[in-house]
Amino acid sequence: MAGRLAGKNAIVTGAASGLGRASAELFAAEGATVACVDIDHAGAESTREAITSQGGRAIAIHADLTVPEDAERMTKACLDELDSIDVVYACAGIAGPGDAASTPVDRWEHVIAVNLTSKWLSFRYALPHMCERGRGSVIVQASIGAFVGAPHNFAYSAAKGGCISMIKQAAVDFGPHGVRVNGVAPALVPTPLTDASYRAGGAYVIGATPEEGYRRAVQLYPLGRVGTGVDVAQAACYLASDESAWTTGHVLVVDGGFTAGHPRVPQPTAGSSAEPAR
């Protein structure tokens, strides 16, 4: 299959749903053979089936990437099945509602484990292989939450800030070996993760339902809409491809202009008591 990723083997974590699934499907459509990795094995299998039904190539791997042994096993399975690893997109993540005074310590530890530690473990065991081959692209899923706060998003934002520093440090350490390390920092994209964040009150605009929150949040974006999985997947595909051969240590913000400034203040809908987030 011809495409921007033709001939490449890619690991995509968090591939069962949301941005991970959208990226796995796009990578396959662009010619990559994709290892769909997730703690949700049935979801990873569903993504694999969706890819193969369209003529793409994919395998599914069940792994809890907060566990080093699982991450190492996942990497070995990919090498056994695919022979090489060209791309790792560390995309798995969870919501983590709560502020600095109210977040329970066990929730903090879990959010950091999934949203930061597992990102590292997703590519840690692939690095020696990439260095030996003298090439490779690692993409870490960050968030605009690393740059701007959102209500009740303390642990999540802290983890995403850590991702930014991890990206830059790894780019410095492994650039001399031909391995590029970059990140994608999306704004609001409707996914199961952001649905959960809205329901827990951790969002820029709080609505009675996720759907109401998304509708009101549109007013915060200069481009007049929230994002889609394909918007983020296209950015990741660029960083995975040889088109970005001289790009490393970079975090590509995909946010519809959110961090540039808000064109107008969202107003509550008629009959709603919810106040705009400040």
C-alpha cells in the first residue's frame, strides 16, 4: 500500500478508541503496518479488524504500559511480529479531575503513571533497536494542558507538562543516534477521555452534558470548531513520516487557535445556570 508511511512499522498505544484509534487507522491508510496496543484488548482487536477490513496491515497487543514488564513484552512482540519498529506513537491517556487541594494521592499517582510514565515505557525498550538501525520516530501525546490551565485538571496538566520536558530531553539524548522525538499537543477533541473529563467537571467550559460543553466550547476557538481525531492523527502522521526528517524536540500544537487567544467569551445557554469557566 503506497502512502506517506509506506514500508514503516508503527506502534500506536491507546489504539482502542479516541485519538489512538484515529491515528492507528490513518497510519495504516498511509501504508504503515500498525501494532494496535491497549489495555482494552477487545478495543485493540476492534481497531485491528477495522484496519484489515480496509486492506491495511495490523496486529493487536494487550498491554498495561504502566508496568515495565508489559511494555518490554509489548516491544518484543512487535519485533517478533514485524521484524522492526520505525515509529512509536505513545498516545494512551486518562482523565484526572481534581485541583491541587482535592486530588487524592492515589489518583495523582495513577494519572502520572498513565499519562507520563507509560509514555516513556512505550518507547523505552524500542530505543536500543532504533539506535542500532540509526533511525526512528517517537511521538509523545502531550496536551495544551501543559501550557494553559483548565478547571480541576491538576494531575493531568502536571503529567502533560512532564511530557514536554521528556520530549525535549530524549530528543537531545537520542538525536545523535538518528532517533527523532516529538510531540503533539491537542486542544479539545470529543473522545471518551474528554467525555469523562467533562462529566467530572474538569474542562474549560462546564456544561450540563459533554455535548453541551462541546457546543459552548466552540466559542473559545478562533477557527470556530473543536477538533477531530483526524486533525490530531494528521499531525502525528507528519511527525511519523520522513516529511519531518529534520524535526526533533518539537511539540506540534493542534488547537484551532485556542492558545493564540479567545475571540469571544462563551455565554450560558438560555435556562442554564452554568457559568463560563474563568
